[in-house]
Amino acid sequence: MAEKRRTSKRAPASAGTAAGSPREVCALQKSLAKANLAIGQLREEIEELRSRAREGENARSTVAELSRELQSRTLRMEQQLAVARQFQRLFMPPALPRNPRVRLAVKYQPSPRVGGDLYDIFDMGNSSLGIFAADASGYGLTATLVVAVAKMALDTFRQGEYSPKRIMEQVNRQVLQNTLENQFLTAFLAVVDLETMRMKYVNAAHPCPVIYGKGRFEELDTEGLCCGMFDDPKYEERETQLRPGDKLLLCTRGLVEMINTAGEAYDRKRLHALLQANSELEMSALVEKLADEFNRHMAGAEQLEDLTLVGLEVAARKSTEERIVIPSEPMQLNRVESLILARLESLSYGERAVFGVRLAIEEAVINAIKHGNRMDKAKRVIITYSVDERECAISVEDEGQGFDPSSVPDPTADENLELTHGRGLVLIRAYMDDVKFNKKGNRITMRKIAPWLVE
């Protein structure tokens, strides 16, 4: 049997290539998926770039708008500060009052942002001088509003009023009623009687002023709250005696609260040390030196507060010798005492010294009338005196024959206790610091050293 030949059917080569194998198809699909993923990522990146471009355009527009708004606000702020500076200058006194009893000095250093410092020194009439220093809350026009209200109230209510407490109560009421909530000021007000140099004062939570001089250093503080915060600030009025050579210094918060680059304030300890080390400087030189020291301390730091220094120095009176001539009449004693004791009181010799001088005058003048001139009205008693910040010197001379002071018996000796003669001389020597007679014995010279010079 003839063998059959096997034959196989093969597809044309071209057809087999087009169809591909399952493996090839799978690989193609994977490549396509990767391409689609890459395209998708590219589209996302393109969209993100487009979004960023749109945001950039918006950002440039926003920056431009913000820049224009910032420029506008800066201009408005500068205009407000210019107005505030102008008003602040108007509130300051154009000139300081002049009085031979005191020397005044002021140093004012404004901050760039216009703080709320205010000071005033004014003649109140009736031989009285007012001294005011204040520091308002806030800056710029906000602080200027508070200052304006306080200044107008001070000018209004100090007329005919010499009590700093009553004046400050009125200022507090006006600030409270005419400013917004949380607007207030600290303040110090003093009234000085230029005849007696007695000073009354009120401190409304202000940095304490200082009185310093020979053997004296005193901070002036009282009870009392900020001005413009409460209906009843509970102000307390105190009084102190100023003596020749004493200096009074007022400052605002800028001096003791600003911080330098090292984080240190020019605190009260530094201030007190400088005052004590320079106590001999005149007040005008002192405020300049203090401002220079403060500026060196703050070198490199921004000045955020105004700096105000107000100083008063009690001038020494020149000693001039006065002469009083009276007839030998005891009633003339009142005239002599009124003239001499008034001078003592004006220089603040104090009650104890005035009492001693009064007693010495009475004894010396009555002795001259009775024992020297023998009550002869035709004969005179001549009193010469001078009073200054160092001593009171009084000379009483009669037109009698004189006497020997050493011959006067000591009335304190046991054998002379019943004698009245000589007691006046003992009292004079007890109350006066130096007593001398001329050779004739018809003139006595007595000296009383100023109490603040006695050790």
C-alpha cells in the first residue's frame, strides 16, 4: 500500500507578523499603558505650570495692590504724625517763667512716633508757681487727644486755685469724660509758694520726682491712680519744704522704662547715682548731662518714648543788711519782729529756729529800751539785721551808757535763783549760736546758723 505523505498548512509570513503572538500583544499593551501614564503626568505638570502662571499673575496683582495700600497707609500715618507733632508743640509752654527765687530748666526729646509727653510751668499769681508733667497712653493722634484734654482742663481749673489735689481731680474728670476707654495719663502737679518755698504736690501714678541737695534726697510719691481711669482716683496731697540750693527734677516714663540693646533700662538706681554725683551742677547743666548719659546708654536702640526732663533749683538769696530805728517804746517790738521773722520764714528756717530768734529779739530790744535807754523816748534803739541761706545776724544797739556783760550774775547759780536780772541774757545765749557785745556794752550782736547747716 502506498504510503501517504503528510502535509502541514502554514500561514503566509506576512499574515503571521500582523497578528503577532500573545506575548507580543501583552508587551505592546504595557508599553501603551506606560505612554498613557507619562502623557497623563505631563498633562498634570503642564496644568500645574499653567496654574502657577495664573497664580503668579494674581500674586503680582496682589503685591501691587498691597504696595499701593501700604503707601497710602504710610502717607496717612505720616500726615497724622505731622498733625500730632504740630499739636504737641502747641501744648508746650513758649517760654519759662522768670523769678529770682528759682532757676528753671527743661530738656525735651521727642520720639519719632510722637509719644504723649506734656509739661508746663506757669505763674499762678499770688507768688505761686505751678509745675506739671504728664505722660499719656498711646502714640500719635491717640496720645495727642489725651494731652489736649488734660492741657485744656489744667489751664481752666488752675485759675484761682492753689490746691494741686483739687486741680488734679478736675483734670481727671475731664479726661475721663472726654476720651475713649483705656485712654489715660500719669501726671505730677506741684504748687510752690515762692515766698515761703513750701511746695504742695500730687502724684498720679507718675515716675517719682526727686528733691536733692546738701544732705537731702527725697522722692515725691503720693497715693493716687492714673488720670482718666476712675471716677475717684483717691489723690493725696502732700507738702514739703524747699531750701536754698535744693533741686527738683521731674521726668517722664521714657527715661526709666526704655530698654537699650543689652536689655537694660536706665533705671532709678542709675538716675539717683548720677544726681548725687553731680549735685553741685546748676540745673540747666544737670538736665543736659542727664540727657547725654541717657542717650549714650540707649546708643543703637530705637527711641520708642519721648524723653522729658523738668528741673527747678532754689536760688540762694544775697544777704543784704537792713536797718531799723525805733524810739524807746516797747510797742515798737512788733514792727521789728514782723520784718525779721518774715525773712526767716521765707527762707524756711523752720519753727524751732524762728522761735529762738523771736525770743532773742524780744529780750535784746526790751533790755535796750528799759536798761539801756531807761525808757527815754527821746533815745533810739538801732537794729541792723541780715538773713540769708547761711545765717541770721542781728545787732541791737541803744544810746545808753552800756554795761559789762561779765558783771551780770549767773541766774542759774544756786545763790542767784531768786534774782531776775540776767535771765534774758542766758536765754539769748541758749537760743542763738553766737552772742557778742561791743566794748562799751551798748550793742549786742547775735547770730543764728541756718538749721540745714548744723551737723
